[in-house]
Amino acid sequence: MIQISNLILAADLSPEVTNNSAFNMIASFFAAALLIVVPAAAFLIFVSQKDSLERTSATRRR
């Protein structure tokens, strides 16, 4: 662990660069959530509701 911290300190990165990097990393997590997780969850909820309605109507027909 000490070697990694020495490497980071030796890189001589400014606080502005590290803050921008951290911000971009967090922003990419939110972008992934918006582009992947939210549509997938909405699709799964839609399919689940549709399947539930089909099963309910199929049991009424019998």
C-alpha cells in the first residue's frame, strides 16, 4: 500500500486534476445508471406486469 501512495505522490498531480478525475468517475457511474440500469429495470417491470395480467386472464378462462 505504501508503494502505491508513493507512486501517486511521485506523479505530482495537482488537486484540480484529481478532483476532475474523481468527478468524471462519479459522473460516469450516474450515466451508466441512466443508460443501462433504469431502462433495464423499466423493461423488467413492464414484462412482469404484462405476464401477471396474462396469467390472471388465463386462470379466469378455465
